[in-house]
Amino acid sequence: MTGRLVALDLPGGPAFVDVLRAVWDRGDAALPVDQRLPPRARAALLDAMGPSSVIDANGEETTLAGGHPIDLGDALVVATSGTTGAPKGAVLTHDAVAASAVASTARLGTLAGDHWLACLPLSHVGGLSVVTRALHMNTPLTVLPGFDVDGVERSGATLVSLVSTALHRVDASRFRKILLGGAKPPSGLPSNVVTTYGMTETGSGVVYDGVPLDDVELRISAGEVRIRCPMMFRGYRDGTSPLVDGWFATGDAGHLDNDGRLVVEGRIGELIITGGENVWPQAVEAVLAEHPAVRDVAVAGRPDAEWGEAVVAYVVAGGDPPSLDELRDHVKASMPAFNAPRAIVLVEEVPRTALGKIVRAAFAHPIS
């Protein structure tokens, strides 16, 4: 007998946790719905994922036409961010969710009085995994409707998952451990911050501070990071699966450093090749972000007749705008000269996902 997929169209809070428990107790799986979606995008999500019903903020459940069943053991369907195309639904089983909870808790340790705080969007695996981890490990849990500095600091939590933009706005010393995911982490992190690497398909972070969690296998194949682990999703909601012998090709370029720690260089499709040299946008962004006149920055390639691609910096100025020469000199002080931008574009903001990742498609240039 198969269960149903139920869309949870309600904000974060105690009611979300209660509804999730109830859905699981009756053998169904849950699809958290991003509360920021406009009506058309929400309808498109439900159409693509095929839930059999939806539960709203009032706790009312409405049956939907055309729902597709789930497989025995399915726990969650989590929509991918969809920054490069239509979102897919990664199907996570109860076994995968439990494996993630056990492995992450083993790495972080458990102390009396530990208390998890969920303040990231529950439609993303980085926020949702805080809830599922606390439920599986029977750890006290506070769930907020969204990130709120006052709510975070009043929570009394000892453990939290954040993104870089949120980390800068809170007193990090309030927490025993902070899991930091999403965008590439900044430098100079407090000692209680643990950087994580993972994705929707791996059920949240599976590499902490460059070291895989227990039972997580890593390998680098042709420069691409590949992962095999018990937390892995079983496939997408449309019935397709990219897994080969359990291995998932992440689409990220990376390598292992001299200590055997994973270093992720960026998305393979984001690599800029300028004058025959490889430039990773994230690495250049990290250097440019240290310039006092740069409040935020994104780096992308622009087609160029001479260089093939030119490195372009899209800069949110933090005061008087920096000059191109300033930024080029700043980059060349710590990186080979080919990494230095050949143009800067001043922008009002850098578009980012809810987890702080740059939406690079916004800076794509057609090849003419």
C-alpha cells in the first residue's frame, strides 16, 4: 500500500511541526511549500510535484486532483532551488532523513541542554533538516516563521543553522555550534561555526569543515565532486534518478587539499575561461569582498573577442564606488593577474536565493 504526498502550505512554527508529525504518522510524505511564492509559482510547484492534498495555515486540508502516490518509506519531497531551470522534487526517505540526523549529531556531539533553532526557510533542506534532526534525535526545538534577529536571540537555542548574511546579524557567541551553509563562507569565522557542504539531493550538509560525515564517501572524478551516502535521495519526483551505483555527480568542481579536506571551487558551468586561464568566480568574489568599498559582489564571465571571456565584477558599493584599477590591484595582490576583473558594473543589489547563493543566471550574457 502506498501513501500520498501532502503539501504543507503553512509558515514555520509549532503548527508546522505538528502537521509534519501527523502526515508522517499516517504514512504520507510531506512537500513544504515556500511561503514567499506568488500564486502562479505556487500553482506551478503543485502541478509539477503532484501532491494529493494541501494543508494551509488554518490546518485545513484540501484534496487536489491528479495527485501521484509515493513509494513506501518516502518521507519528504523537497523542491530544488531551481536557479538554473525548473525546480525538481528530490525524494528523501525516512531512512535517509534518519541517517542525516544521526551522522550530523554524531559530528556535533550532544550536550545536556542542547536546543535547536530553525529560522531558515523550511521549503529548503537547510532549514527543514533542522526540524527533522531535532525530531529524530528528540532534541528540544524552536521553529520561527523566518529569520528574525530578536527571535533568534530570545530563543535560548544552543544549535542553529544559518547562512552568511544571517550570521553577520547575530551574536554568534550565544550558540554552542552554528552550521553555516548556502553561499561560500566568508573568512574569519568564529570558532563555533561549522561550514557545511551538501545539497537538496544529499538531505542537507554531508561534509563539515571539509571532512565527510560518518559513512559519507567522496571522490573527485575529472575534477567533479561525487558523493555516495545513506542520506542520499532516492530520485526525483518525476521518476528520474541521476545516481550511478549510488554515486551522485554534484556538478561542483573541487579537490582534496594536503590534509584530505574537500575544497569546492564552484559550479562547473560557472567557470570563466579567459585567455586560456581558469577563473573561479567564488574565489575572486571572496577577495573582492574584503575591499572596504565593496558591500557585496558577484563575478561572472562576459563574451569577449580578445580573451574569449572577460571577468566582470558586479559591485554593490559600500560608500564611494571603487574604481576598476583599485579592484584589479586588490585582486592582483593575492591572486594571479588573470583573475582581476576587466570591467566593473555597479548594481543596487546582488540577487540571491533564500540561502544566500548568487543567482548567476541574472548576470548571463548571450554570445553574439
